[in-house]
Amino acid sequence: DHAPPWLVAHSLRSYLWGALLAVRDGTAFDQELAFTAAALHDLGLTCVGPEPCFAHRGAELARATCLAAGASARRAAEVADAICQHLNVSPTGTEEAKLVRAGAGYDVVGDRFFDLPRALRREILTRSPRDGFAEHLQAALAAEAGRQPQTRIAFLCSAMRFPALIARADRWFARELAAPAGALP
């Protein structure tokens, strides 16, 4: 199966946001591992499988993909772990897991939004537009939460008002492109 364009663009933006935040914070990370994990982090949204949590489902798909591409079992496990943790509020373990969480959080709900300069935000949004991202993601997460009401995403959607946070972040990103290029952050 192929990931839809909105999900591919989100995955790319997630890596870019996460990498920029890591550089800002002075954090060293393995670029290949971080990119692979970010690129595959929402793969579980594209299929239904035996694992109830889409992050876990995606982690297992990514592990198999990495192994099929010739990665070592250790590298494949590191990618899978970073993906599995991307819904955690505070991921533990590798810097790459933290990078995927930070990048996805930035793109989805605007976590640490003002930690990156407006010029960088505008450049990334221009190169990788959101194009209905919020609506697509909200629908995918609602479907996932409906299928699996005991998962992290179901909790985030119901108790933490995740859909409203996604909509708010989408408005923030839309304002980035509408603001004059020289405007303050």
C-alpha cells in the first residue's frame, strides 16, 4: 500500500521540525535513523492490523520494512521504538525517539511553535504545504479511535481534545503563510 500525499508531507515536515528543534537544543542525533523513523512514523494509520495501537502497528511495519531493506535488527528495533513512542508526552530512550515526538508534535498540535524562527516555518510550509492536513488527520484519528477506544490516540482525542488542538495548530500555520514575509515571529 501507499501512504496518501498528506501523510507523506506530514512525515517529511515532522522530520524537518524535529531536526531543527534538536539542532536548536544542541542535541546530537543519528540523521538516518531519525529520518527513517519520522518518514515511517504514521504508517500504522494506513492499515488495520493485529496491534490495536496505530503507533505500535506502524512500528512493526517499519521494523519489517527496515529489515527487508537490509538494516540490522538493532537499527530496525531503534526505528520501531522511536515510532512506538511518538504518541508519548515524554518519550524515553534515544534522541531519535525524542526527535520524532518533537517533530510530529510540532506539525500536529504546534508544540514549541515559537521555538523556530518564522522564516524557517514559512520555508518548510512553502516547500511542503499542509493542503488539508488537519482535516485528513482528524478523520484518520477519529476512525482509529472509533476502532480502538482503549488506545493512546482514543484517550488523546477524547480527554485531551486532540482534534481541537490540531485545528488550532492548523490556524497558526495558515497565519504563517498569510503574514508579510518580514513580520515579527
